[in-house]
Amino acid sequence: MIKDISDKDKKDWDKFINSDEKLPNKDLNKENKKNFKIRSIDLHGYTLADANKLVEEFINKSFLENINKLIVVTGKGLHSDNEKNPYVSKDLSILKYSVPEFISNNQNLMDKISEISEAKIEDGGAGSFYIFLKKKRSNGLL
């Protein structure tokens, strides 16, 4: 055990103690791997209508199977052909924006979802998002 503490360590400790910075509570971390059942879906190449239908089925099936976390990969829309069509919005027609909007406007799906958030870089970053599902009761209802 070190008996002498350096001046730098003392300053760092002083700075930490007097700081308003909060440390994350590991007990509240949603990424607790041992309790999470994770499933993912990749929507690259799908039309908006097909992607929405597929996502709806994916969420419903995952909910029934007690999956906790879904990773939905939409892509960033960088290779979308929508740029060539002057009658289609370049920003709102790509899956990255439209699929989460479809989910948010579907009350049946939102009843099964506790949270939707942006994915971490290792899960696709800006081209993906997470859906955290509520627990299904034993009778199959919320």
C-alpha cells in the first residue's frame, strides 16, 4: 500500500470532491447484460411501407417473447434514391426518421414500449436506435 500520496493525486481528489459532477449509478444501468434479452433487425434496402410493416411485426413478436431490448438498424440515408426525386423530402422520407415516427404514432406499439433512444456507436450509432420493451404480464396483457 502506498503511504505517500502525490500532490497531483491530492489535487485530483480535491477537485473530484468539490465537483458537482455526478457518477453514473451502475445499479440503474439499463445495459445490465445478465437480465437483457436482445434482438436486432436491419432495415437496409426496405421501402418505407415494408419497413414499417416489418418493424410492427418485429415489436409485437418480441414483446410476446419477453425480449427486453431491440436494436433497429435503419441506416443514415446516405445512399437513398430520394435525393433524385424532387417531390420527396430528402430529410423526412428516409427510414432513419420515418420509422421512429411511425412507431411513435402507433398507440398499440407505444403501449408495449418503455423507451426509444439513440443507439451507441457499436450498435450502429446515428443509423440505429434502441427500443426498450415493457414486461409482459403472465396473462399476456400490459
